[in-house]
Amino acid sequence: MTDNKNLPIGVFDSGLGGLTVVHAMQAVLPDEDILYLGDNARVPYGTRSPQTVERYAWNCADFLVQRGLKMLVVACNTASAVAVPSLQQRLDIPVLGVIHAGARAALCDPAHRRIGVIGTAGTVGTGAYPREIQALSSEVSVFQNPAPLLVPLVEEGWIEGEVPRLAVQKYLRPLVDARIDVLLLGCTHYPVLESLITAELAALGSCAQVVNSAEAMTIDVIEALNRHELNRTAAAPGKLQCFVTDLPGSFAEVATRFLGTPVGSVVKVDIS
């Protein structure tokens, strides 16, 4: 594996959401090259069958792996819930999924006993977060609520105002009623709405701590790089190359808002 230190890290998601993972990675791993694939022609994955999601995940993984990677990060929660085990079995590079990272982060405070999760209908339907969390600790209770409107709102840039506020409030209320003490954002799109989610939790009378799955994923990436001795040794700053399956112009515009800096050229590709 040591010969691969200077290869890029591949990251894929169903659309823009995985850029929250990229942003978090760039903040602490500025020397690493990253290849990002957003499958925005088929977003959202959360409404698809598990078989379809697994096929999409393999399309994304194959595209990135063919370009040479030292690690693959599945930033899509739905794909992570469905496809990570098979990807780990069939690829000879480390494959990390956001489900495990988020579950670990939700349990970082031993005082947390009532964990709430919001995610796409697909992620919630798999039961992946309750399984992963309770495999790590049998002493907690997990409460889930699907939040299907949040991904399209983020993809369309609707992250402020009454419409996203009312949607967030609707999705949080059952979890607040369950007296959660931590809320796991079980989709990498949701950190874009973190300030709104935090405000609505307070408005509903909850003091629950919000766990950002993008930041949790970055911690796992750092640990894996160290464990496999894959930290980049090249002297040049790391670069980001973005690929999408549709609408590269609009992706570049919104990606700049996600990352706080222009992403440069975005290449449209066919991975089906």
C-alpha cells in the first residue's frame, strides 16, 4: 500500500451532499488530492430500491477506481447502508462508509442514551443506523425519522427561509417528543442545514447535541490514512477534481457555496 501514498482519495455521493465531507477533509487534510463524483443525474438515492442503490454505488466506485485511488469514501448514507460491505469485499483499497463514522460520533459522549437520526427514506428504511449504533453500544435507544424533502431543498439551494424551516420542524418534532439527547444528521446533505436544524431544536425546547456526519467521516479518513500508512508525501498542495453525471454548470455554482471557494472545471461523465 505504501507505493500508493500519492494517489487521490475518491469520494462519491448521489449529488452535492458529499461536498460537506470534502469540505471537512480539506480543512484538516489540505495536502490530499481528492476525486469527487456526484451522481446528480440519479439523485436522490434515498427513494430507490436497495438493489438499484447497490448498482448505482458500483457504477460510481468503478468510475473512480479506474482513475487510480488509494482509498474510497462512500459519502452517501443510503449507498453506505446498502453497498459498503460488497465494495469492501471486492476492492483492494480501504473503503469507508459514513454510517459507521456517524454511529461512532453519536456515541462519543457516554451520557448520550437517546439518539435521534434523520435521513432519507432509503437510509431510514434499511435500519442501518440503529444496527450500527446498537452494535457499538447496547445501552442506547435509537429513534429515526425520515426527512425526504431536505435533500431536494439543499440541491436546489433552498437552505434559508420559511419553507426549509417548516420542513425541518416537521421532521424534528417526533424526535424531540421522544426526548432525544443527540441528533445525528444521517445524510451528508444535512450539514448544510445544520444552523437551521440547531435553531429549530431549540425552538422546540430540545437541548439535543447535533452530530455532523461529514465531520465524523473525516475522523475515520484520518484514522484510516494513519493505519494504512497512506498519508500523502508529495510537496504540492492537494487538488480537488469534480465529476458529475449531469448539469456541471449548476453543480459548480452550488459547489462553490458549499466549499467557500471556486471548484474550477467540473467534468460531466456517463457512468451507467
